[in-house]
Amino acid sequence: MRAVASGSRGCTWNPTGEWVTQQARNLGHDFSDEGVRFLIRDRDSKYSGPFDEVFRSEGIRIVKTPVRSPKANAIA
């Protein structure tokens, strides 16, 4: 997950599904306030249903990169 924002959001070398979901909660309100309309993400298993639901609840559409497309993942 890459997001550029000022302030300390925390980081870890070994993110879990719970950790990325908490980061999504931290960013979800900020993103919706900024007018973000969609989030492009890869298909890593740590981006689970609760992660997506955080953004959906803020009106942000989730767009997943295609399966087995390393060039698309490099951009997202």
C-alpha cells in the first residue's frame, strides 16, 4: 500500500491484513475529504474484504489490477 500524506502513519516490514485495514481506516476519511473517487490496488491477500469496505463506505471505488500483470502492479 502506497499513500503519500503528511504526518506519521506508522510503518512495518511485515504488514498483515489487520494492519493494512487500520491504515485504510486512517486514510479513508482523508481520501474522501480530498475528493478521491477510486483506489487502484493489486490482488495481494492482505487486502481483504474489510480493507475494501473501509473505502467503499467512504464512496471510493476499488479497482483491482488484472491477474498476473506485473507491469500493471508496478504502476499501482
